[in-house]
Amino acid sequence: MLLCRTIPEIRKYLKEQRGRGHLIGLVPTMGYLHEGHLTLMRRAKEQCQTVVISIFVNPLQFGPQEDFAQYPRDLERDIALAGKVGVDAVFAPEGEEMFPPGFCTYVEVERLTDKLCGALRPGHFRGVATIVTKLFNIIQPDYAYFGQKDAQQALVIRRMVADLDMNLELITVPTVRESSGLAMSSRNSFLSEEEKAAATVLYRSLEEARRAVASGERDVEKLRRLVSELIGQERLATLCYAEIYSLPELAPLQTLQGQALLAVSVRIGKTRLIDNIILEA
Ligand code: AMP
């Protein structure tokens, strides 16, 4: 497997692979890989002859009070894991390679980004949209893979690709969970065993809402309250949001109809976690 630290290196490699008639798949990540990431890579391998993953902890998408410096990193381990699932190249640029002095161009997706994590993290999705655009321009993938775990991110990127006529297909891959139901996340490594057990409240509350919908509940406010109350019972968890929005517009809803996104976020200790499910009325 090839490791590229610079843009010219990865471009040269991909030109050769494209010359061989290969379809190129891209899995953007911030590293510290887990089974969720690896599932995206396996999915890419099924569709594409050449799979590239990017590993870049993107400073643009972190706020000044956030965990950019603490974000877990282990490139050597990541390379070994990616190699095992058949990834062909890892693009792991240094910060200056992506954002050289003088950088001042950003991509802003409106409307979809003013709620959920976008409301809690001003500038976050601007950072995400900008880095993903750069990665798409560098790699020029035929397919790019994103996790449903970050549902709002996947919707924002999908809108951006459509609005800016980016020539690739996005694949959204279902959330991979621990047997406890906890959605896998690099940030789970910040949690103690006790906190990990508490964090299962996210999925438990989502499942409770799903059951209520299956029993006929359609009142969005009641469903939100159900989720908030369950999370409120978990001593170690503080609710950040529990919201239900239409798909794919993320418009407010009073009554459930068709498909809707139920997204939750809690803080456990210093770590903020997110999870979501799609409710089907
Ligand atoms: P990250 O490294 O956290 O930026 O994640 C890179 C990609 O992996 C994003 O598209 C995430 O949505 C996806 N991802 C992260 N965790 C999971 C998970 N548990 N299941 C599925 N996809 C995931």
C-alpha cells in the first residue's frame, strides 16, 4: 500500500490508476480508524479497483474551544488497519500541504448547516465542505463514501455535490455499532468504561423512539420529549440536542410523515457524542 504525504504524489499515482481504467473510490477520514471506517473502506473495495483513504485532522472544522489538539492520532496503526482491508493508498497530508500560508477560499452550504451540530459548532460545516471539496479536487474520485453516523455531514456534502455539479457519486453507509448499541467513534477512546456504559443511552433513546413510532406515535414534540427524558435519566450524560427533521431538507416537522431524521447529541464528561436513526412513519 502506498503512503502519500503530498498532493503531487497522490495525483501522479491516481493518474496511473485511472490510465489502467480503474474506478477510484475515496473514503475521507480523520484517522484513528475503527470498524466504522473499515466498513466504508470494504464497501469502496467492492465498487472500485483503486481505493484511497485520506487521513487528515482538519483544523478548519474545529472551533477554538474544541478538541483539535487532543483528537486521537495514530498513523502507523491506521496504515496497518487500512492495508488489511485492501486499501490501495493512504493520503495523509501535513496541515500546510492542505492550508498553505495565504489560504482564503471557503465553501459554505447554507440552510442545512444552521441546526443540529451546525448550531453547536459555528463554522464546522464550512470547514467540512471546504476540506471535502479540496479532497474531491485532489483525488477526483468516481465514488466517495460517508457514514450515516454523521447524518448531517452526509446531507450537507450531498447537497454541495449537487449544487456545485461535482462529478462523483456519494454512497452513505449505515452506522456501525458496538454490540452495546454505541455507535463507533474515534472519540469513544476518550471515555472511561463507566462513561461508555452511560453512552449507550444515545442508542437506547433512539430505539425507544423507534418503538413509539412503530406503536403509532406521530407527534414530533412527544417523540422528542421521550428521547430527552430518557437521556435525562442518565446521570453522566447531558443533553445537547434531540431533534426530528424532514429528510433530506432538514425542515422542522410537527407530525411525522414519510422518512425523518431523529438526531441526538449528549455530552459525557468532556466528550460530545452524536447518534441518529431514520424514523419511518
Ligand atoms: P471521521 O474520521 O470521524 O471524520 O469519520 C470518517 C468517516 O467515517 C465519516 O464519513 C463518518 O461518518 C464515518 N464513520 C465514522 N464512524 C462511523 C460509524 N460508526 N459507522 C459508519 N460510519 C462511520
